[in-house]
Amino acid sequence: MNIRINHVRCTDLSSLPPCLPAETAAFLREWFDGGEYVTGRTSGSTGAPKTVALPKRDMLASAALTNGYFGVTSRSVLLLCLSPAYIAGKMMIVRAIAAGARLLAVAPGSNPLAAIDCPVDFAAMTPLQVATSLSFPGSAQRLAQVGQLIIGGAAVPPPLEERLHSLPAACYATYGMTETMSHVALRRLNGSGATPFYTALGSVRFDADDRDCLLIDAPHLQQQRFVTNDVVQLCSPVRFRWLGRFDNIINSGGIKLSPENIEAKLAHLLSKRFFIAGEPDMRLGQRVALVIEDRAWGKREQEALIARIRQHLPPYECPKCIRFVPSFRETPSGKIIRAV
């Protein structure tokens, strides 16, 4: 249901619309309960989801960075189409509270713009929501009317990124996590500023450890220092290129391979969802496996795909086998669990 809530700038919770999405109402009650923290959940992309205490002071500091960058004010219209059970949804509400902006709240779904009947200045979506919106003429027209769009929760597939080049909305990929109160860096996906590099917000600074994994210094947050498992190419203290997860690295015959890098090269060859994983191998230690979400293909179909793949990948990156899974397992936030 499409709800306009203009009252988030006040603390009178008795006026909450009865048809307000339950998770949004629950968050507002927790936000205005007088405590210093709200309860959050990690996404579960690198382990079991866990409950964490999120300082409201840090959330407001993060909101101030984003609002300042995107020019969000009391005249802005923000779209909430992500679950407030997770940090991305929570922070959209906090940004509206901090700016006194209007907030359109819709139930989370794959086509969040279906019922929107007015222009939106700022929105946050997952790649799936953006791709689905572009597939429906009405939603695609509404997406074109969004002023600024941030996309997160998962990597933006190269084919989707290409489709964004014709979109008038200014689109950005986000980098961040629950512990950093949403994003600390942005990457422009379309327009003249499109780039493969993420740039820090505000006074955030970056470094890399001996694994080439990103270290984050965030002075606006109480913890300030964060160690990640994200392998990056560090360009400067404020810019980096994301290469993949250290947890996912495949060591095949002594060559370290990034599954995410291989997946980007194969994205245009497969219409089905897929991922690259490492499998134990007596000779190589690990071998590259292509895992496709589909029924099992015939031998000729698999051989034809491998032949096409060899035209785009060097030999050491080519999958040595193909696995098929009827339906991928996902985390509560919708990220694919990379397990065969």
C-alpha cells in the first residue's frame, strides 16, 4: 500500500496511520522511545545473521552525510520501499526524520513503483527492484522521474548497469554495511560521472591491510575503525575499486581468482542466475565451478556454453565443471548464498 507520511518529524505516535506498514510503525515507535539505540540485524551474507544495537546518534550522523550529499531537505520526497527490519530501510526513515522530508512508504516488493503517482526526489532500491521496474513500461516511466537513486544490497550486474545509462535518474551503487549505518562510499553508475571507483562520503577515509582488504576510518561514527573482508584496489585514501570478497577467493593451482570478477565477464552470456565457486580438486587444490539456477542441462547445451565462455575468459578462469541448482538459497535480505 502506498502511504504518505508527513508526520515523521514529530513524536506524536498516536497519529500513525492505521494502514502504515507494520515494520515502519514498529521502527518509528522504537526510534521515539527515548532510548539511545535501535535493534538491527546484519544481512547474513558472510555468516549467520546477528542482532546488533545501532546507536541513534550514529544513524543521525550517517543520515546527515547522505542528506548533505544528495541535497535532501524538508521539500524533498523520499521513497521507502525496503524493509525497515534492515539498515537500508531504517536509514531511509531516519533521513526523512533528520531532514523533515516527506516519506512515501510502500510495502517491500520487486516492483515498488507500481502504485507511485508522484515524482520522487530520492530513493533506495535493490538491483532486483530496479531491474523489475525497468521491465514494466509504467514503472520504467516512474523510475525515470526519480531524481536520485541509490542501489545496494548486492552488486549491480553489468547488464543492468548498461541499461541505467539511458535513465535520466542519477544512479549510484553504494558501499557500506549494517555496522557503518548504511553506505560510506558511492559509485556513479550513469551519466558523465560514471566510474568503476567508489568515493568516500564526508570525512571517511580508506586503507588496505596485508590481504588487500578494505579498512574504513569513519570519524562520524562511534566505532570509527572497521576491518572488512572486501578485496579492493585502493587508488587513494578516498577512492577504491571493489574486486570481491576475500571469503570467496578461489586458489586454483596457486592462482588466486575472484569469483565476482569472473561473474562480471560472464553476465551477458547467461539469462539465468548464476555464481562462480571453488570446488576441491586433487591437482589444483580448487577448481572453478559454474553454478546455474536451473534444471540440469543436456551435455550438448553445456558444451556449447563452455565454448562461448572460452571466448571471453583466459584458460585459468574458465569453469572446469557446471553445477545446476533448482533454486538458490538466499539470506533474509535476499543475497544469494554461495553454496552448492
